Amino acid sequence: MNDFSKKSVLVTGASSGIGNAIAIYLAKQSYTVLATVRKEADAESLDKLGLDNLKPLYPLDLTEPDQIYMIANIIEEQIQKMELPPLYAIINVAGGGQIAPIELMNIGKFREELEKRLVGPIFLLQKLLPLLRVMQGRVFWIATPSLLPVPYVADIHASDFAVNYLARTLNIELCPDGIKNVLIRCGGINTSSPQRTENYFSEMFDHWSKEIVNVYKDRLIRLRKDMELFNKRRTEPEKVAILVYKILNKKNPKTRYQVGYMSNLGSFFEKLPQSWVDFIMKKKECW
């Protein structure tokens, strides 16, 4: 049997949702898990679980380069001193996203999401790649089926479209080093996103001018009803954690997987010509 305690795994966004589920599950399987969070209270919550090999690291806000630099230095120093096992994987989960038409998107939040999902993770990877190269490690990108033009979630899918590119390109660039990037495309996962979605609806209806909201009112009401049904069918985040665990233990994993409600349908749509997909996605909105 593998001694997983001899491998460190870094998980971003471990305070809640998918990141939290992955961090806890891998720690229970004896991996040494470096669980990054932004707030001290979240680190304390992880500590209270009593898992010796679950090690919260904070603060790590991926929009703050100084924090990324600090955390990377801490990890490198502790591995050099043999206080931590060698780093085997980075699992990029941190992010949020907003539900809104592009015209009504909060630009500040959109900019922040791009930092969390793209710029920050790449900067973190740049700092930690030398450690991964030693172990011929792996990088995981937790994303949506992002190659689909799904209306009202551009904030999420635009980032994930770029994540798709980064993972595929890194697989080419890092192939000589034996470092594999794995893209996990998640469908509907039961996280805090349903409540965030409701908050975004309230923000749009309450804070934007009546003139612009009225343009989208009927569409947003229909979307709200669709989301209520979708939310009831979401998959538990532990399913993602189990998949990550299985991939970590595969000698030659694939570079793309899918998990969660409707993820297989999303994967199927990605194989269709773009003009077909655009026609199908527009049909519901325009007819």
C-alpha cells in the first residue's frame, strides 16, 4: 500500500464547499493536506476537526500577491527542513462567481474572480513548480464545463474557459518534467452557491435602475425558477473529493474528468461543433 503521509497536497479554497470536502477527505486518507483559507476563523474550524495531517495555512487570498509569496515560502522552507513531506499536488479550487447578465455584472467582482481563478493560481504555481518537479507531481483545476456559452454565468464560465486553456497548455509545457495537469469539470455541486445566487438576484432587482432591470426581468424570473429546480438536484461535494483521491492514486490519469449533476451532458455538448451548440443555447432564450 502507498504511504500517502509521505506526500503533501495543497488545496486552495478549503474553507467551504468543494475545497473543504477535498481537504478533509484526503486528510482522512492519510495525505498531508495543506489547506489554504483567507480567514483565521476558517483555519480554526479546520483545526477543530482534530486531523493531525490537515494543516491549515492562512491567510491566502489569491488576489494578494504578497500572501501568495509568503505561503509559497513557508511551504518551501518547511519541506526543506523536513517538517512537511514533499509537495505532490496543487488542487486549485478557490473562487466564487456571480450570476448576472454581462450587462449587469459587478465589474469589481468580475476582476476579483479573474484574479482568484487565473492570475493568483498561476503565480502560486510559478512559486511551487520546482517542488512539484522533484515529485513529478500533479496540478488539479476544478472548473465547470466551461466551453459552453451559458447565459448569465459569464463571470464563472469565462474564467473556466481560460482555465481549460491553461491546463491543456501546461500539459504540453510540463510534459518533459512529468507534471500532469488534470481538469475536473464539475456540474451542479451542492455548495453555498445557491444562497449566493439568491443574493445576486436580490442585488440586481434592488440596486440596478428599474429601466435596465425591466429589460431582463422576465428572463431573470425564468432563470430563478430554473435555478431552484437545478439546486435540488446538485451532487454532494464529497463526490468531487472521492474523484480527486482516485486520480491522485492513478499511475497514468487522464487529463480531463467530469463529475456532478449534468456534467456528462456538458461534456457531450463540448464535442459538438460550436455553431450547433450556439444554436441550441440560443433557442431557449430567443424562441
